[in-house]
Amino acid sequence: MACTSISRERAKDGCVKLDDGPEVGDLVVAKYDEERSITCYGTVMERRVTDCLVVWWSATSPMGYWDMRDLRVITEGERDD
């Protein structure tokens, strides 16, 4: 079964680790952009099980959902940990 839309209970079976990846407030870059020597930072606004809503810092401020495996965290936002 695919891991795209699983509940927290199903995530416990090892399909997805909910503690991995960016959190809301983290500053991120797209790994593919880094491979192409493009510098564009984004802020994680929302996190789902396998993806994040990112607002990118550019002239038009585009936003969209990205698979968290395609993002690298630059700085961690304020966390309650």
C-alpha cells in the first residue's frame, strides 16, 4: 500500500516516520534547486504526513506542496521541544 495518505496510526508500521523532515517555521531549500546552483529559500507553512506547504522567497512569492524528501532544512524554526 502507498504511503501518500496514511493516518498517524498506520504511520507507526514504519511506512513514514512522522518525526522526520521539516516542521512548520523551518527555512528550507529544494534539493533540485541546489543541484542546479539556484538559491531560493522557502518557509514551511503547513506540514502533512509526507509533504509540506512552502512559501518561496521570490518576487511573486509562489507557494505549493512539496514532498518533504525533496527539501533540505537550512534553519529550524521555533519549536516547543
